[in-house]
Amino acid sequence: SRWLGAAQKKRGLIAVMKNIKKLMALVLAAALCVSLAACAVPQTSADKLETSSTTEDGEAVAEDKDPADYETDIQGLCKFFEESGLTAGEKVQMSYDVIGAVNGYKYAYSYNDSSVQVELYEFPTENIPETAQAVIDSVREAGSFEILDSTVPAQISEDGRFMMVYTDAKAEGDETSKAHKAHVTACFEAFCDYAAGK
């Protein structure tokens, strides 16, 4: 009887320990999710990109630069975006290696009373890692890729070297925001075409 009581206590302790382990795993997983999600949250003190100079159609009047004046790498792409007035604020380096890229930056700013994020990535052109190839193929086929159980809409250059992620909740319904997204996209494509030698 004494032995039976000790065995029951031991089983009870083992069950408690298993529950504690499960709880700790959940807490750590939640902490990881929160820390990763923080990377995607726009800055509250984001710089503002002015919308005051627009055409009748709502498209921004910007002095687009010639891509030929820039280096054909991620630094040149970022400088091209900055000097063409396509983004505002400081660029922040992203965890680009998670998607197999060789470099990547994010701009977070306010445009037309909406939070906008533009992420620019450069992928290797030789010895492409499996992760990078999966992202490139997914964006080519579906216009998006999966990361952390989220679908991320993106655009990829024809040669698969550069990728842009443009996020703006207003870009689908508001004409001014839609025009800005179209303008940024056209400039991205122009730079990529130049970089590819087209």
C-alpha cells in the first residue's frame, strides 16, 4: 500500500513536469512569434512621403532618376529609390538570409495617411540556395511567397535577382495610394531591366 502511494505520487509529479514543459514550449514559441512579428511592424514615428504634388489622376509627380546613374546592386537600387523620392526615411537592414537573399532593406514611411513598407532584396545569381530558389519560384508563379505561416505578396525581377515587397493597406482602394504603388512598381521594373542589361 505504501509502495502504491509512492508510485501514484511519482506519476503525478511526472504529469506535472510534462505540463510544465508544454507550457514552457508554448511561452517560448509565443515569445519567438512576437519577436519575429516585431520586424514587420511599421515604425510609429515613420517619415512622411508628401502627396502634395500629384497629377489630376492622383499620380505623384516625382523626378525619376535614370537607373544608369546607379550601381546595379542592392545599394544602387536603394539609392535609386531614395533619390527618386519613392521612399522616405532611413533604410533598415532585414534578416535577408531567412529567405536566401544576399542582402535586403526595408523602408517604413507614411504616405496618404497610411503606413507603407517597401522591402528590397537581392538574391544570388549563381549557386542559388534552395531557400532562395523556392522564394523566387513562388513569386514568379503566384506573385507571393510563404514565411512564418504568412503569405507575402511580392514582385521579382525577370532574372530573379531583385525582389520588392510593397505593403500599404490603402493601395487597393484609394486612387492616390494605388497610383503611388504603380509608380514605385514601374521604377522597380525599370531599375531591374537596366541591371539585367535590357
